Amino acid sequence: MLQVQEFQSDFDTIPQPTDWARARRGNRLDCETAVLLRRKLGPEFNASESWLDLASRLSSQGFALRFEADRLILVETLRGDKVCSCRFLGHPLAQLSARFGKLRARPPKGIARFGMPVL
């Protein structure tokens, strides 16, 4: 027997982290998803006081940071899928480095558990 899934029409529902990477078109998120992601993570970026704080806040939302070709990339923690660059979200690496200081190539013990991979 064929089962029909219920359609959700609640526009305030934000996709779970596994849906973010699926919304990419080529190398970019579609416009609607980008707006939702900025709305969801903007407060986390703005309220963070350090790299560790930012990593912790993003981890609580299901995301992590990693470097890719000298860019800071947002990834899903569940599958490790690349979502977008932090610059695309309005938070370029240079701006974050000015706020928090230069990100160390080898983070001190403890940062990895908050979602930032040890490089």
C-alpha cells in the first residue's frame, strides 16, 4: 500500500541541518534557504565572544566550521556536508579574525569537541 506523507505548510519551520546541504544549487544555496540560514545562525555569530564560543554555539545548532582552500566553511555536523562559506552568511574570515584573533592552525584541547575539526 502506498503511503502519502503529510504536507507541512508552516513557513516558520526551519529545515533541520541535514536539509541545508540539499538546498545547494551548484556552489551556492538557493536564496530562500540562504535567508533562513542567515536568520538561524546570525545571532550565534553576532553573540559569540571567541572562536570557542562560536564553535560551541554552531555545534548546538548542528553545524561546525572547517577550512577549505583558505576559506572558512560551514558544514553540517551530522554528515559533514559543506553548506556554504561564512562569507556567504555575512561573516568573512577576516572580520571574525579581527573580533576573535587569528584562528590557530592546531586548536587547543577541547575545541574539537565543539565541532571544529583539529587541523
